Amino acid sequence: MLASGSPRRAELLRTAGVEFVVDPADIDEAVLAGEDAVAYVERLARAKGGAVAARHPDEVVLAADTTVAVDGEILGKPADAAEAVAMLTRLSGRTHQVHTAIAVASSGALRSRVVTTDVTFGALEVGEIEAYVAIGESFDKAGGYGIQSAGAMLVERIDGSPSNVIGLPVRETLELLGRRPG
């Protein structure tokens, strides 16, 4: 059972040969006062996993949550084009972190793990940022970009799991599910 409606997570799991049914969790995703990015994504992934496991107690439930952080600040999904441009401008020429928490609920237990990947953007001109935002793929992605399509042109370097930046660290997810990668 996949406790996420993310088409990117679903595609990554399908590619890895994992069969699943989608049943997204509906939880409050507000950041708590003083909560850092790692604690935030882990709390959300565990809450999503727990909520869906309560509906399907005999199933293995996989939940995940991804966020982008720069200078310790969490960047969620931009609400509009202006916010997307502001986020991408802030990330331009800099390294930021993509944190994804994965949680697996099974047999009454809930295990979780957080994977962090450093992503460095090239120095971007305002016109490049505006053109990318105009494509429309910024709005359902933490940090306002995705590397699996046109957003790849923004990235200069990735240190860590590329699939984590897409939204699900596949190797670590398979390990948490008790499957061998590859």
C-alpha cells in the first residue's frame, strides 16, 4: 500500500518492481514551531504511514515525504509563480538539501528513515528562472523544481541519491521494505 498520491513515487516504485495500491493519507502538513527539515519530513512520513495503516492493518504501508531546505529554512511547494521564482532565485548558484523520509508500517510496527541529498544549482539568470516556472512544473514540487524533466537544466551537481531528489530514495526504500535492491 502506497500512502502517497505522488505520480513520481509511483513510477519509481513500478520501475523497481514493487507492486502496490495507492491510498493517500490526508494529514495536516503544517511545520511545527522550531521544527527542522529532517524532523518535519520524518514526522509527516510517520503520520501518513500510521494513518493509512490504521485503515489497512493487515497490509504493508509505505509512506514518504520530501522537502527542500536552504540555510535551515524549509521550502515547500510554491503557491504561485511569484513564489516559485523567489524560491528558485534563492537556490540559484547555491547548494541546498533535499530530505525525504520514508516510513514503513507492517505488523503493528512503524519504521522510518530520512535520506538527505545535496543539490547544487548553477547560477541562473532571472529569464531562465521565469522560463522554467512558465512551463508549469514548479507547483507540485518542494522547492519549486523537479530534476526528472526540464528542472534538470537548473542543477549543476547532485551529491547523493538522485531518486531522493525526485521524491523517493529507491535503494533505501527497498531496504526498509526488506527487499534487495537490483
